[in-house]
Amino acid sequence: QVQLVESGGGLVQPGGSLRLSCAASRSIVSFGAINWYRQAPGKQRDLVATITSDGSTNYADSVKGRFTISKDNAKNTVYLQMNSLKPEDTAVYYCNTKSRYGFFDYWGQGTQVTVSS
């Protein structure tokens, strides 16, 4: 089992930057992938970015070139650096991973990001 805790959300103006953190309760090196999702009110939860155990990354087209996912294995933490933020990025952001064999999904509690003047 693992617990995931997101932090770093807040209010930022358009064009600004924010860095989100996802802290895990134990080592993250054994997980095949860790993901960031986001969900706006009344909308579905969408995959934003993925980082694999070997450090490979992938991004949704809507954030490509603006967001960067990274990890620090020693700190059991995954980050999402968000630059050039737009109002459309406003959402609750969640980190996610799967248990061994994919039997369980693990989710953090979410952190609110609001992009507004």
C-alpha cells in the first residue's frame, strides 16, 4: 500500500507558474508509472502527465510544452512544474499510481489550482 499527498496548489494569475508536489509514503522506485490527473467542476478527470520508473515522460496535448513532470526518488516525491498557466488549467489536480499487477488504484486527496486575474 501507499499513500499519496498532493500540495502546492493555489491561486495564480494567467501566465504565471506553479509547482505541484506528490509525496508518497514509501519508496516510489518500484512503481511502473506515476500520473498527474486534473478535474474541473462538472468535467471528467483527465490524464495530464505520466512519468515511468526509468524517467520517461508523456503529456496531454493541452499541456505539452508548458508542464514538466519529474521525480526525486530519494524524497519519494513526484513534481509537476506548470508554466504559462491559462484559465483553462483551473482544476483539482490529483496524483495516481497502480498497485502491483494493477489490482488497486491509489489516489491523493487533490490540490486546487485556480488561474485567474
